[in-house]
Amino acid sequence: LPDGRENDWPTVKPTDLMGWLLRLVEMPSDNLILDPFAGSGTTAYVAQQMGLPCVAIDQSEEACELTKERLSTPSLFS
């Protein structure tokens, strides 16, 4: 996480896995990634790093705040 904390979300996915999954589909430039169960925001985070548009949704306010925090901080993801 941006502040150095470990991501302790119950269903966190590795960023490398999400990057691989997003690269599996050849997307036209006008496609949009939709993550209706954003959790800690891994999919949105990876999509942002790959320059892909993404909408992340979650019913948990805690999840939304965590995703917002992750997306507002630059990363070294490649």
C-alpha cells in the first residue's frame, strides 16, 4: 500500500496475476474495465498502471477508501 502497510484485505490478488489477466484480452481503446467487487482495488490499480480505463465499485466504504488511496499514489508497477 502507498504508506508501506501490508494489504490485509481478505481476498487480495497479486498485481502480477491481475496484469496477466488484463493482458489476456486484446481491448480496443474504447473498452472499459468494470470491477463490481473492487475490494482493495487491485484490478483498478493494475488497470491504471497499464493505462486502461476502469470503474471500480464496492458496497464497503472501507474498500472504496482503500481503493481511492491506492489509486492516488504513484507506483513502481511495470
